[in-house]
Amino acid sequence: MKGLTENPIFQMACQQFDAAADHLQIPQGERERTKWPKRLITVTVPVQMDTGETKVFYGYRVQHHLTLGPTKGGLRFHPAVDIGEVAALAMWMSWKCALVGLPYGGAKGGITCDPNKLSVGETERLTRRYTMEMIPFIGSHVDVMAPDMGTNEQTMAWMMDTYSAQVGRAEPSIVTGKPVSIGGSLGRRESTGRGVSFLADRAADILKLPNDSRVIIQGFGNVGSVAAYSLAKYGNKIIGVGDRSGAIYNAGGLNIVTLHAHFQTHGTLEGYSEGDFITNDDLLIQECEILVPAALERVITEKNAGKLKCRILAEGANGPTTPAADAILRQRDDVYIIPDILCNAGGVIVSYFEWVQDLQNFFWSEVEVFDKLYRILTHSFDQVLKEAKVRKVDHRTAALSLGIQKVVEAKKIRGLFP
Ligand code: NAD
């Protein structure tokens, strides 16, 4: 699959898969069958811009495997989106869903665009046209999208509306992460960030870290901002927060409420006066107990892995740590990693709850949602720790192995047709 195999993020996902497959001793044929994405869809998305001009965007959707149920995964709007990144993210979704026991294969979608440079009207037209282009390939029992970087509840509402208008009935289960008023689930918006902080807190207990641990978070969007509030609620001290403009650092602790208010007024962290403005590179290597990357892939690399001064690396983002960085962290042995496919699984777990609620037209309270979420996360976390201990492997290999093994077994028992 030329083009795909040359992409560094896809290569990274393959390297991780190969390491886990070696560990599991998966035979070559089954390995190939499990690794490669089932469907890669590329579309052109023509949009009328506010100037009256027509601009063509590139859109993607990768459905990694369809063995266990519909595919499930987010939709990303970002300038760096390409088919390789989307395929890597789809692969990680497969192992994540299997690890936490959801009846889904992994998927991911994206449009190469800078959402910060689009007006609301342009974003809506882009979203609706992309949804139209995807209609032959999606469905409540085929492939269900959700928000990711650069997309949100509003994006999902436009997708649900476009799809529903085409099929002639309201179809809330076509997307998750939509507003509660049109069939979204209570708790979905906060689920990823709260899941990250729940697991970071459990890890802190295991390591017997102080209750007022110092926390640094890269990314102040859906995942990062909710994780900040939630970790602060557990009693931790947030000392650094970064976004695309740079980072704010205050060793004495940041006031998340005023920082958030500044962000909402200005759309950036820059200019917030109660801290030093530093680069994202510097942010990641400041001393802290809990470090949460919650923005892009590949931010922990061989260049900074040796310089990290955290005890827990709670991976809110997908793919934040490269295999080369992993090798360095394994040698160091003083950084406790909660790997992405476990750490940020709260989002897809509550997306699953939302899908189930939509299909049944029977909605749950927020308490029910978080109670069920924390049970699944606790069970999955314990399984990963057990696997790591029994097999003497790192947490990432353990988590990937558990997920991959389930997909391999499902494919084997279903057989090969014809
Ligand atoms: P978001 O768009 O709400 O926020 C992204 C944040 O990253 C923003 O604060 C942005 O400023 C920052 N950012 C962008 N480019 C950056 C750069 N170059 N350097 C530093 N910061 C940068 O996105 P999100 O939904 O919070 O997703 C963040 C990560 O979490 C992604 O990796 C996503 O795949 C992952 N994730 C999200 C969910 C979810 O439910 N939203 C679920 C699982 C995983």
C-alpha cells in the first residue's frame, strides 16, 4: 500500500503492532490479515467559501476492521491530516475498542483543513458535504463517527442532520458526541478527560504519590481542559498547560478557572498574566508528577524522552510517544506509562453508551454513565497491569497485545470467506 506505508505515523502504528504481534507469536498470515485496514476512502469535498470562490478539500475515512461490529472512530479537522495519519488512528481505535471490550472495529476520518481559518458557515458547508460524500460508506450499523481534534458537538449535529435528511428520518445513532438535546449522552463531552484523570489518579495511588501532585498538560481542548479540571478536583496542582500558541507555566500552580476564561475570551493561552509563557517543547520537560500529552501525535520522541521529569505519563492524545522514545523510557524505568489506547478510552466507551442509548431510545443519568465508565476502565487497567506482570512486558505492549489478541481470535473463529 504505497503512500500509506511511507507515512511516519502509520509506520509508527505498524511498528507497535509488529512488536505486540512478535510478543504474541501471531503467524504471518493472521498477522497480515489483522494489521492492514479493510477500507480506505478518499474523497474530494468542494465547498463554497464566504468569498464566493469554490475550494476543494481532501477528506478521508479509514475503516480498519469489520469483524466485531460496526467501525467506530473520530473525525479530525487539522492541516496535517492525511491518509497515513488517519489509517494509524483507525488501527489504534481497533486495539482500543477490543481492549475495553466494545463490539466495534476501529475507524478514523479527517479533512485536511485549518478549522481556525474557516468561518462557521464554511465549517458547516464542509462538514455537510463531507457527510454527503461518506453516505455510501457509513450507517448506524456500519460506521459511526465522533468528534476528535478540531471537531465538536456542533460538527456532529450537522452530520446527524445531513444524514437524517437523506434517509428521511431522524437517525441519532449515526454519530456520537452530539448535543444531549438531539440524542447525545450525558457525560460524553467530559468522558475522555475524566477517564484520563481517573486512571492517572489510580496510578498515583499505586506509586504512592502525594495527593497534591504537580500536573502538566499539553493541549487545552476537549481532552486537556477537562483533564485539567478533573485532576485539580482530585487535589492535584496544575502547574503547566500548553496549546498550539505555546504554554503557560507557574510552579506555584495555575488557576484553571481564570486560565479557561482567558482562553475562551482570546482563543489562545498567550497573554495570560499569571504564569510564564514558554514553548511546548520546554513544557514537556518541566518537573512534575503527572504529564498529560493531550494534543498531537509524536510529541515524546528520542529527543526529549531522556529529559522527561515526570513519574506518570498519562497519554490523553493518540500516539503521543514514538517507538524510539518508548525504548528510552523502558531503559529509564522511572516513568509509569498509561498507554493511549487505555488512557483515553473513556471517550469511545461513553460513545458506545451513547450509541446503545440511541438504538434503544432509553437514556441514562450522568451517574449511571460515569459509574459504568469507571467500572470498565478499572477492569481494563487491572487487566493491562496483570498482563504486563505475567508476561514481563511494558504497559503499552501489554495493552496492545490484549486488544490485538481479541481481534485475531475473532477473525480466526469467524473463518475466511470464501
Ligand atoms: P481539540 O481540538 O479539542 O484540542 C486540541 C488541543 O491541542 C488544542 O488545545 C490545540 O490548541 C492543541 N494543539 C494543536 N496543535 C498543537 C501543537 N502543535 N502543539 C501543542 N498543542 C497543540 O482536540 P481533543 O478532542 O481534545 O483531542 C486531543 C487529542 O486527544 C487528540 O490526539 C485526539 O485524537 C485524542 N482523543 C480525543 C478524544 C475525544 O473524545 N475528543 C478521545 C480520545 C482521544
